[in-house]
Amino acid sequence: MDVDAAREVPTAGNFVVVGGGIAGVTCAEQLAVQFPSEDILLVTASPVIKAVTNFKQVSKALEEFDVEEQLSTMLENRFPNIKVIESGVKQLKSKEHCIFTEDGRQHIYKKLCLCAGAKPKLICEGNPYVLGIRDTDSAQEFQKKLITARRIIIIGNGGIALELVYEVEGCEVIWAIKDKAIGNTFFDAGAAEFLTSKLTAENPEAKIAHKRTKYTTEGRKKEGEMKVNANNLGSALGPDWHEGLNLKGTKQFSRKIHIETVCEVKKIYLQEEFRISKKTSLIFPKDHHNQSVTTETEIWPVYVELTNGKIYGCDFIVSATGVTPNIEPFVNGNNFDLGEDGGLKVDDHMHTSLSDIYAAGDICTAAWQHSPFWQQMRLWTQARQMGWYTAKCIAADASGHSIDMDFSFELFAHVTKFFNCKVVLLGKYNAQGLGSDHELMLRCTKGQEYIKVVMQNGRMMGAVLIGETDLEETFENLILNQMNLASYGEDLLDPNIDIEDYFD
């Protein structure tokens, strides 16, 4: 197709959403409901979109849902006024209210919502032995590499790393983290210790309780079909991305993990570089207590030197060191205000600093005055909430009405699973920004539950609940109501007292 000819006939969509992830699809769906007679364009670089299914409102703030990959035609069938454009965005011209896509077309908008997500921060670019896991294609690439792997090294301490170390079997795993304890983003040292015991325990129960139908991009590219730009990452993986993937290496054992704490990657050596360096690598430590310094003779494709002086060889490295907002190519030639984390700054109505442009999900930075019990974290629950709320804000703006901030931004609430344990995080669960004048109350039953509440001036500010505690709704209300609990003291977490009845 002649690119210039294509540009002479721009596609006009009153509302254009960029991004086929949870935020973008939720926003497009809600816009389609708000404006049933208007055209909604969803522009996505991936041939599949992420749809929220089995949505369940657990409590006022907590929600659970599944994320399912679907063909874009399924979305178009559900909402006839949504048209999906399968192409990456090449350029945004905000003054002209126009985006140019890589297939040579241009699309005029009245309102634009950017939901392009985030991309992995790789510890090393261009190394064939360093793999970042972010979307379906990278997860499948990981699965292929793992089939022949004897040992892998995982770098990072976030959600992807936590899920990976638990799911991988039949392969030695060296897990290098910069913190003193695992899951530093989500847990304190006590919760980390509670969960670490789950790593070393045998895992007799079937991990995949139910498999979801997944649609993959494999085999879809036909001869002559446009090649997708390497920079066009697919949308982020959902909460249980590893289900349906066979994450087994070459060995017969189930799980073998060694954790190296308080260290980062100093240098990565390819096989020949390592041979020339005359350095030596270590064998896999026999247990967590025996920090073995025995050198090994086995030859590996790649070696990692850590800042603690230790060197390990492996078949490949997984870089799971967080993400950075995917603001290219939108910022080129456009004067967006950016947050310290590199995201597009949005106000309390999800509006960016540029006229008629909104942003939601991982690409944005929440720049409004936050509630005392909320903070932004780039999680799928917030992506859904932001996408839904942004569509409501766009609708209010288009009709000239005002809209109150959504309740989901009143209290941070997230429910997930780590190491096959239910994990609920509420409010300032790690005492974020509370200073030193707070106290923690703990209750722990080994192997069953871990409960931590954050108190300040006799009031509950946050909580971590691991296991089937059934306390999430009670604690959520106590945080929101700011009831003075000082008189209850330690009884608040007494297992012999039914707290739910106490504050019913």
C-alpha cells in the first residue's frame, strides 16, 4: 500500500484508545457503553487483546478477576461500535488531534486515551541469554528455553520473579535479589520468612487448579503480512500468566532454589569471555545454610558475577527487575508533563497535560493528591480501575458534566496469590510514607496464616493478610472508618476473638 495515499484518507474515530491490555480494553468497552452510537477505535500492536472475565467484587474495595487473551474480533462482536486496528503507533501529533500508525494510516480523534503499558527494564540489552518476561510472546519464549535448561538465574524481587521461582520445576534456580528478604515490594521480612518456607516445602497439590483457554499468536503470521516492530511489546501478562505453561527443565526433581540476597549483577560473561577471564564459578549450594564456595568444572553458555563476589554459570538469565512506562513514541514532539517514574502525569480525572489526551494503567503517573490509604502500583487491578474510570471521565467531559473521583482510589486494595497462598494487601500495608511513629501488630500461624496490621495513633492504616484469614472486609472497614482501636490493644489480633463479630 502507498503510505502517502493511505494518509490522504484518515480514519476518524471520536474516541481512540491506544493499547490492548487491561486498561485499554476496559476503557474501550466502557466508552462503547457510554457512547453506543459513536465509533471507538482501539489501536493495539498485538493480535490478541486482554479481556477481564469472571469479575467479582469481593468487598467494597477488593476485586478479583481473570484475564483472558482473546482475538480482537471477539471484542468487536461484543461491541459493534468498537473497531480494532492491529498496528503499533508511529507518531502522535497532539495539536492536529491525530495519530499515525505503522501500517501507514492516520487516525483523527476528538478524545484520545493512551494505555500503552510499560516495558521491562532489562539488566542487559541485546544479550541473547538475557530474557525479560512481560507479554505472552516472551512467556512462551521462556517456556521454550526452559525445556532444555539445567540451571537458570532470576534477577529481581517483584511479582514476576516471585511467581517464577515457585512455578519452575526440574531446573536449578539461583535467585538474586537486591533486598534482604524476598518480595520487598509486597512484604516485610516477617511475611517473607513465612512465604520462604513454602518454597522449600514439597508441593504435592496440583498447581493448575483450572486452565483457562488461551489464544496465542503463534502461527498467525502469514506470508506477506506486515512485520511487527520489535519495539511493539504485547500487552502485559495477567495475574496468572503461568497457568497452562509447562515450566519444567531437564532434571527430575520438583523445586531447587538458592537465594542470594543483598546483591545485584556486576557483570555478565559469555562462555568465551569467561574462559579468557580465568575466573571460577561456584556449584549450586547444597542448602540455604551452607553457602558453598566449591568451584565447578561444568561449562555454561553464560555466567553472572554478583556484587557479593559470587559467580554462577547458567543456561540463561531472567531479568525481572521491574518496568518503565512505555511513553515512546507519544512524547516525541509533544510536551507532556512526566512523573519522576517516567510516566505521563495525569490529574484526578486521568487527563494528561495535553488537551483531549488521557492516560491510564502502567503508562501513567497518578499526580493528584492521593488519599491517605492509596498509592499507585503498576498492578492489573489498578489498570482495570483506571481504564474504567478514565472512560467515565471522558464521557463526563464530552457531555459537560462533573464526576466525583472513583471509590477505588480511596483505599489501596489488592488480592493475589504467591506460592499458592492467598495474599491481600490493604492501605499502607508496608507503612508507606507513615514515618517512624507507627507500630505493627502481628499474628502468625506457621504454614497457615500471616497477619500484619499497621497502626498509627490507635488507628489502622494498612494490613497484610496471607492465607485464608477472612478478615479482609473487616480490616478494610476499620481502615476506611478510622475508628480508634487503642483500647483493644493486642486483643485486636487475638485468634480466640471473632474480630468480624466484634466490629460488625
